[in-house]
Amino acid sequence: EFVVEVKRVDLLNGGDAMSQLGFSSWKKSRNWRSTGFYGHYTTYAEVLQLILSLVLGLFVASLGNWRRGDAGTRRQETGDERQESGYEPRSASASPRPRVAASLLLFCLAAMSLALLLTVTRASQLAFLISASVIVVIGLGRKWLLAAAGIGLPIVIVGLLFLQQSRQVGFFDTKDESIRWRQTVWREGFDLWTSSPRNFVLGVGMDSIKRFAPEWHMFDNGRLNQGHFHSTPINLLVERGLPALLIWLTVLGIYARSLWKAFAASTDWITKGVFLGCVGGAVGFFSSGLVHYNLGDQEVAMMFFLLMGLGVRLVSLGSPGSQMDAAAQTS
């Protein structure tokens, strides 16, 4: 969608708007991209890939528990896992059976994958593929990755064909205007970041680009639409400096490490699924952030921090100190 300005002096003679603008009929184009309730396909795709990671994490965890013959659920039913302190794990009635849950999760996974496909947003789709690979390897092992690749290959082929038909571009097409646009603003951002020691360390300031872009001859000296740098790392470097980027990467690293350790120690399949989904979501968020400024998209950032809060809270509940507090409250 784009806006065109038409001067009154350029209008043709006619009794209605169509004849004055010079066309006789119109219809909706088939070249559309799904936007959901977000008003923009990129925002919708980024939110979808985060939720999809959570759904896939739960699905993989349910499969892992199913393969073990629901052993964890049966142990809960017998009550053998009650601790001497009086603290009891969640009852089996509060945890849905993995086979039933797997069926529901598979339906949600298929429907949301179709929605992600209809956004025709390459970066988010590739980010979810990377996230899904990480989730499958961690949750089921490398052998299952080959099986998942066999199942996903036809979907990838359909997605590439749909992309080519919808946007008339390939997945990595150097002739694509969006790729050339990104290459231009990335180069300008890097030059601005390295233009002075102050910019290198502290950046130019948040949202300064919107005010000083004409003065700094940004966005191809005004020939491109003014916005951001379409990359979370570059945006952090230019606006906030190198230390800010290093802090952000450290936060992501600590977050992923905490989830990994908690996943290994967890026994409940739902909790393991949430950990898997949060790890995959972090990987996908970082991957798509290389070519999208998703940290600056408030709906996407809200969804990511919601998952981070959920994951960190579950990590804290599984820590020894939290278990001692729960036992003390029970007693």
C-alpha cells in the first residue's frame, strides 16, 4: 500500500472520481499480506513466530513425555514423588495428558504456521525455522531433527513458491527493493556510529535519527522513507553505543543459560515445554532482529518480555530457595 498525491490541475474531465483519475474499473489485488489485528504484516509475523515457538516447545515436550509412556504422569498419580517436607508436585488432574495436549497443540501449530506463511515475511519465517530446529534438538535430540526436516521441507517449498508468486522475489534476492533498502541504511548507520568516539561509545541518542536525519543526510539523503535501521544490533549501536549492545547481548545470554539449566532439571512436561518455547523464542527473536528492529516494535517487544517473564518466573520457582519457601508456607 502506498499514497500518491494528485494535483487538481492534473485531473481529467469526467463526472466521477474514476473518470477524473483515468481508470474505468478496479478490484482488490491478490498481492496481499496477512496483518491480523496489528495493521502491519511484520508486526503480526514477529508476534506469531514468538507464540509459535512456545506452542512448538509444548508440543515437543508432550511428545517427549509420550515417548516415555506418560511415566511422569503415572508417578504423579501414585503419589510417590511427595517430598518429606510436605511439598507436593502438581496433581495429575491439573496437568492434561500429553496425548490429548499433543493433538490440540498440533492443530494450533498448523493453523498458526499457515498464518505466518500468509504474512510473506521472510525474516520471521526463517527465524521460526531456526527456533524450531533448536527446540527439536534440545527437546528430542538430533535424530529427530532429520525427521522434522523431512516433514518441514514440503512446507518450505510451498512457502518459497508462495513468496515468489506474492512478492515476485526470491528468498535471498539482491534485486529486491527491501534488501537494497536495508543495505543502504545499514551502511549509513555504521558510518554514523563510527564517525566519532562519542557516537561509538554513547551513540547519537534515542530517536535522534527522526530529528537530525536531513542534517546527517540519512536514508539516501531523503530519497528513502525515514524510519529506523531495520536491525536491532545496528539500532542499538547507533542510538545507544557499543556498551548498550553488549549489555543487551549479556541479558539474552544469561536468560538463555538460565532456561537451559532449568530445563535439564525439570520433570513436568508442561514446564519443560515452556522452557523450550522460551529458548526458541529468544533464538527466533534474536535471529529476526538481525534484519528487523523488532525490539522497537512495541507489540513484539511486549510479547518477548512476556515470555521472558514467564520463563524467569518458572526458573525462580524451581530454584532451591523457592522450594524451601513453598515448604515453609505449607508447614
